[in-house]
Amino acid sequence: MTEIDLDHESAKAVEALVYRLKNREPGTDDEVFALEYVTAMRGHGWRPTLAQRVPWQRVEGDSRLPDASKDGGAQYLAAKQALAQRREAQNADQEAARG
């Protein structure tokens, strides 16, 4: 079988379907075969849901930041430099206090 990362239940469902396809009687009606498989899945507790995919939306910047914008990278670098300067100042103050 092709290596695909599936949860245990999905992997077992795929395994069952592959088994049924390989051992299928020649000339079996496709619709009857599919109905039998779905019936077996329901017998094991599978239930279809009405869940639908959420449409993909492009998000500009990082929405986790309060001022996310197109220049978010520049804001990040400025914040990183300011943090580095504060750390240097703190280290200098600590060294001066030690004497």
C-alpha cells in the first residue's frame, strides 16, 4: 500500500476496501458492491456527516499580531532589534552593579 499518514480507523477502512476489491467476484454490480461496503462501514460505527470544507482565504500578514500588515517583516525586525538593545542595556547595568 502507498505510504499515507492516516489515523487508525481510516487505515483500517482502506485496508477493508482493498481486501474487498481484490476478492470481488467478476461481474459484480458496482452499485451493489458500493452499497454493501457502506453498509459494512455503518455496521462498524461509521456515520457520514454534513461537514463541509471551509473555503481557503489568503491572510495578509500575521493575524496573531495586533498591527498585522504588509510590512509585518519590517515590524518584526524592528521589534527584534529593540529587544536586543534592551538586553544589552540590562546586561550593562548588571555588570556595572557587580562592580
